[in-house]
Amino acid sequence: VMRPQQKRERQRRLMLSALGKGDTVITSGGIKGTVVGLSESSVVLRVDDNTKIEFIRQAVSQVLPKDAEAKQQD
């Protein structure tokens, strides 16, 4: 029972540590944005042309693949 939970948590830690500028992410609150700034404990997302919001890293729930971003813009 504990093994699958540990595996998911390890994958989540790896995802959060691999975040980089330019990645498109979705937060746990459902906000989609592009990473424009990073620090050890927070991430800054651009959600519109002139709008940036700062979140704690743990609020990021999903990193979208690069090819999915291109399809959405078409």
C-alpha cells in the first residue's frame, strides 16, 4: 500500500525540481501559465501578457508537454 504512494511522491519531487523557465504548468487551483521566474521555494507564472503571479512550488500540479502547448495555440 505504501509503495505506490512513495513512487508518486518521488515523481512529484522530480517534476518540481526539474521546472525551468518557459515550461507551461497548471497549478492545483487550475491556473495555467508559463514559468518566467524560479526560486528555491516559489515560482512566478505569466498568465497573461502583462500579468505575473507568484506561487509556492508545491502549488504546481502538472507540467504540460511541449507538443501539447503547440497544439493548443493552433
